Amino acid sequence: MRRLRTKIAIVGAGPSGLYLSHELRGHGIDSVMVERCSREHLERRVRAGLLEEGTVRLLRASGLGSKLDKEGLVHDGFQLRFENNLHRISTASLIGEPTYIYGQQEVVKDLLAARPLDDETLYFDAEDVRLGGITSDNPCVAFTVGPDRVLVEADFIAGCDGYHGVSRPSIPASTLTFHSRRYPFNWIGMLVSAAPFASELVYSVHPGGFALQSMRTPEISRLYLQTDARDELSDWPETRIWDELGRRLYVDMSETRARGAILEQVMVPLRATVTEPMRYGRLFLVGDAAHIFPPTAAKGLNVALEDSSALARALIAWYDRGQGDLLEGYSAARLRSVWRAQDFSSWLTWLFHPAADASAFDYNLRTASLARLAEAGSTAVAFADEYVGYSRRR
Ligand SMILES: Cc1cc2nc3c(=O)[nH]c(=O)nc-3n(C[C@H](O)[C@H](O)[C@H](O)COP(=O)(O)OP(=O)(O)OC[C@H]3O[C@@H](n4cnc5c(N)ncnc54)[C@H](O)[C@@H]3O)c2cc1C
């Protein structure tokens, strides 16, 4: 067995793990990362795309802003369609902040590119990853890469390994509260090689269900369609998806040319989870390892990077100044933000998704709520505050 010693062992090289390691390295705090997938897979994995102003500021302050500022799309607002009317909601006018479109895989590529060329502290393709000694002063992570079994001993472990990772299950279940909600909807998400039909996001609440037009670049569209939670992808042949998208977004998608080639198609279950507390002994849970959001309000990546930033600050205070209060307060402080983002995500999910059995009463209530948002009054200001994440930064 090969033995290594570091300050922080980081499990998972998604955005939250990579960002944490990047911040720590900038302050001279060494870490070792272990990731079960290949680098190529991480760089190709398409997920989130909407960055809040706070996230963009974090990335710029860490020296990761140049490609983002060149290639990212700045959106001063978005379009909201209901009752066959289109309304523009300008977050820039309402509260002075835009949002940004920049793919999660680009953030991951930027973080990987910022690592030293002779980097020997990030292990890809790791198997049989196990955590040990979490409640001792000498926690460790063991894993296999190629023919080698490697043991990393550390001062702390950061569990950045997502919802299906090994960190959360390494904590005795009796010490955790695991909250979860499954919404009665799925999304079909498609990445399409075609220019978006509108230059901003279009959220459409149609009696037949919700649809969203988003994008990754001026040439690549991202389209989402609400389905029933029991549906499988096989229930949705391509023609059914295009017909339904066209109907709900009020766009003629009957022409094959208008559709573009489908680059990727996924079925995303809408669910929410929160694990409390986000710390056990010397293990800290970060990002999706601790919480999942329904994608409606695009909070997952933004809150994950906030967690990383908060943990980095706490570890820097510990190593530079011997202060432990931020580490002690990490879980409680992060959970306040997480629940705030869950509250908004939940509210928006119910508002945007008509249930299959919704009554006329439900329909009219939803329309009245949407109309209040479109009026640019105090409801719209409060909404914009949560949408761009400003409320969590106050
Ligand atoms: C289809 C889809 C669409 C989404 N759309 C949006 C969106 O529009 N906006 C938004 O904000 N969020 C969105 N999200 C959520 C967002 O992608 C996540 O919140 C974000 O990826 C969280 O980052 P993370 O680093 O915490 O976790 P992850 O990105 O999940 O990274 C965890 C890493 O840990 C690795 N890992 C797992 N198990 C192990 C193990 N045992 N050992 C070592 N490594 C391990 C994984 O391979 C992965 O690289 C979406 C998610 C999905 C699935």
C-alpha cells in the first residue's frame, strides 16, 4: 500500500471538490483529490448552465474569470410565458443583477486547466474508495488506482462526491437527518445543435405542462419538458417530444431544420434532499453530497460552490490563524442558505408545473400568481432577489 500525507483529502472532483482544492492551493494549503471517473468524462458531463452573480464573482476572484467573461452569455432577464402571453422579467432592472449562461463542464475544464501541469495530487479512475477514522484526529481515504492501493492520511476530509458518493453513507445513519422530497414530475432534458429560438431563457407554463428553452452557447440549445414522474424516456419518442415542445413554447418545431440534431437526451427526476448536519467528526459534506435541488431554479451548482467557498474560508482561518469558529459553524451556516434555496426552488417548482389532475380553480390560482410576477411590482422584486441568489448573500 502506498501512503500519502496531506492536510485535506477531497473525495470527488466535480465542481465543488475542484473549486475547494483550487482555493486551498491559492492559500498554500495542500490537498489530495480522488475521483472515480476519468478526466475526459468530467470534461464532457453536461449538467448545469445558469450561474448566479455571486458564483461568477467567486470564480473571478479565484482567477477563473477570463474564459467565462469571454464566452459566458450575460442575461439581464428572461421571458415568462403563460396564457399565451409573453412577459419579460428583467432581474437587472428589478434588482440590478444579471445571470450568466456558462456550462458546468466549462467551469470544470477551467478548474482542471488551472491545476499545475505536473499535478500529482488528483487521482482519476479510482475504485473502491473508502473513508476511515472520521471521528479521530487522523482521518483517511483509501482507494485503488491501477494496480496500487493508496492510503491518504489527512487532517480533514471534504466529501464532495455528489448524491451517489461514498462520503454521506460513511456517516452512521443514526447521527444524520436525511430530508427528501420527490416531486411528481420529471424533466426530459435535451442538448440540441441549433441556435436557441430566443436569446434569453423562456419559461413557459402551459396547461399541458411546463417547458423551458435555455442554451449553452449561441449555437447550442438546452430544452426541457415536464413529464409525469412515472414516465420513461421510451414513452417519449422524438416526434412526441418535438410536438410537445412546440406546443408548450408556442414555436413551430414541425420543420426538422428548426429542431437541430439531438446531442444528448436525459430524464431528470425532480427531487430535493437535505442532509443535516453537514459535518460529522472531521468529515465535511459539500455540494450535492449534502443536498439536491430540483433543477427549476438552477440552484444546485450555485449552492455547491458556495459550500466550497465557505469551507475553504473556514479551513484557511484554521490553518492561518488557528481559528476554529468557522469550521464549527460551517454546517449551521450552510444549512440556512441551503433551506433558503430549497424554499425558493420548491415554490417555483409548484408554480411552474401544472399537475395532470389540476382543477380549473388550481389553474386560475396559478395564473393569478404568474400575473403578479409579471407586474414588476414588489412580488417581482422579491422573486428576482431569490432567482439571482442575492438574498443568500446578504
Ligand atoms: C441532468 C442535470 C441537470 C442539472 N442542471 C442544473 C442546472 O441547470 N443548474 C444548477 O445549478 N444545477 C443543475 N444540476 C445540478 C448540478 O449539476 C449539481 O448541483 C452540481 O454538479 C454539484 O456539484 P458537486 O461537485 O457537488 O457534485 P457532482 O457534480 O455530482 O460531483 C461529484 C463528483 O464525485 C465523483 N464521485 C462520486 N462517487 C465517488 C466516489 N465513491 N469516489 C470518488 N469520487 C466519486 C463523481 O464522479 C463526481 O465527479 C443538474 C444536475 C443534473 C444531474
